[in-house]
Amino acid sequence: MSTAEWYLDFAERQARGTSPTYERLARAVARDDELLALLDSVPPPKRQPNLLFAVVQWLGGPVADHDLFRTFVTAHWPAVATELRSRATQTNEIGRSALVLPVLAALPQPLALIEVGASAGLNLYPDRYRYRYGDVEVGSSGPMLRCATTGLTPPTALPQVVWRAGLDLNPLDITSAADRSWLEALIWPEHEHRRERLRAAAAIATADPPRLIRGDLVDELPALVAAAPPDATRVVFHTSVLYQVPAERRAAFRTLVGSLPVHWISIEGSDVVSFPELPPAPDDGRHQNVLALDGKPLAWTEGHGQEMTWFAG
Ligand SMILES: C[S@@+](CC[C@H](N)C(=O)[O-])C[C@H]1O[C@@H](n2cnc3c(N)ncnc32)[C@H](O)[C@@H]1O
């Protein structure tokens, strides 16, 4: 996919219907030969629309108006390129806890949670948030995560988590103001509700910071699983991580996790974790991930946890 096609795809399948600002901006970048030439001077993974927009926000630049945006990017290109090269999209989206929760709640309790690609680890606290699935509310404190559902029988209680830990190539420190402001820069302009719940989750995690290991998900997972209490149900999970992992390492991870004494919850694109058979995705053309337990697909899910279409029996 060329850089222009990537920006158009982002506009059409990710930003459309949820961020008019980023949809407009991505379409404008896709037509802007000068910006495309600058982007093509950094390695392909660093040309990612969401990364560029977050870096510009992080540097204090404008994202609401394309002319101002392009003036900023061209004037500050050395700084923009440095940040693109050194950063990655590490969006820590606690809305995804609403997607994982129904599966966690249905497993034998209590649970030991092991998250790979945890970013700052905010999804390691699913038992400390509140959820609303249609008319059903679960939990009594913490930020409210709303998820519109089709076909789901919502959970009736929170899971009981007795142990939690994560790993990441570059764990973010939720107690650091700099890392928190990068997490905020990754949030899309109109998504004030996401910014608010990020701050609320950050306060919860800051009071009891997560145990996060720096390392690769294949190399470090066995030791982390071995450290979890064996009398709890050990659950390895990951959300929107494997698209950042090369294909052969993804395959190695899948083989590894299948060999460990754990349940495995994944929420990834179907082009990243594939399944022999899937029902058609909800037909609105937007990108959807697949929620799966132990390699069995259960539901289509929207990127930030706002919707889920359950299709498993
Ligand atoms: C898009 S973020 C998602 C974070 C979190 N899972 C969420 O949904 O909020 C992807 C995370 O995966 C991490 N990651 C990418 N490749 C990895 C690898 N090989 N091993 C461990 N973590 C990795 C990145 O550093 C980043 O923090």
C-alpha cells in the first residue's frame, strides 16, 4: 500500500464516523505530494497516520486545519521526523477492557492476568472499571466504559483478579507526566470521553502501579507466566498488538501461547490473527478486530471498544 493509500484507508476505515478532524486531515495528506514525499523519507512503519497526527499534537502543532498542519510539519520536519523514528503508537485504550470483560467474567475465578503489549498497563485493571452494555451495568466504581453490543449476553459480575502483570517492548510509566502526555496525544481530537477515562484509569493505576516487564512477547512470556500463581486461572491477553509484530514472530507467539498452561484472549485484525472461518463483518466498511478465546473466534469488535457483535454460540 502506498503512503497515500494508507492515509485514504485510515480516513475511510478508521476515522470516518468517529473523528471528522482526522478523516479530513488524512484525506488532505493523501493528496499532498510534498507531505507524502517527506513521509516517504522515514521507514514505512513510521508513516502511519495516527503516529504522525499524535507526534504533531505532542509537539504542540495544529491538527484541525490542513493548511496550518502542513505549514507546521514542513517548518518543523526535522523534529517531526525524529519523533516519528523514536516513537510508536502505544495508545492504551481502556475501552478495550469492555471487549475482554465478558470473556474474563466467564472463566473460572480467580484470575491471574498477563497482558502482552500492555503499553502503560491500563487494561490490567478490568475489575476496577464500570461497564455499560445496552441497559446492563456492571461494576460500581471507576471510569464508565460504554459498549454497544449485538448478540452478547452481558456479564453480571466483575472478574476476581488476584494477580496482574504485563510486558511490552517499551512499557510506558503511568506515574510519569511525560508518558501520560504522550498517551493523551495519541487520543483523537473529538474523543474527549476517551481523554477523561484515560485520566481516571491513570489515577487508579498510579495508586497501584502495574508490574510491567520490558521485553518481547515471545522471549519474555514463558517467564512471566511461570511467575503467575498456578492456583488462579492464568490468562494471557493482547489487544491491537500483533499488527506491530513481524509475521514470523506472530506465528512463533501463536505456537508459544498454545503450548503454555493458560487461556489466551486475543483482539486483533483478522489479517493479523487468522481463523479458518469467520462470519461476514458488520457491513459498514469500518475496520473491525476479532475477539477470540483459545483460538476460537467469538465476536467482531470496534477499535476503541465502542461496539461488539457477538457471533459465537
Ligand atoms: C497499539 S499499542 C496497544 C496497547 C494496549 N494493548 C491497548 O490495547 O491499549 C501496541 C503495544 O504493543 C507493544 N508491542 C509491539 N510489539 C511488541 C513485541 N514484540 N513485544 C512486546 N510488546 C510489543 C507496543 O510497544 C505497544 O505498547
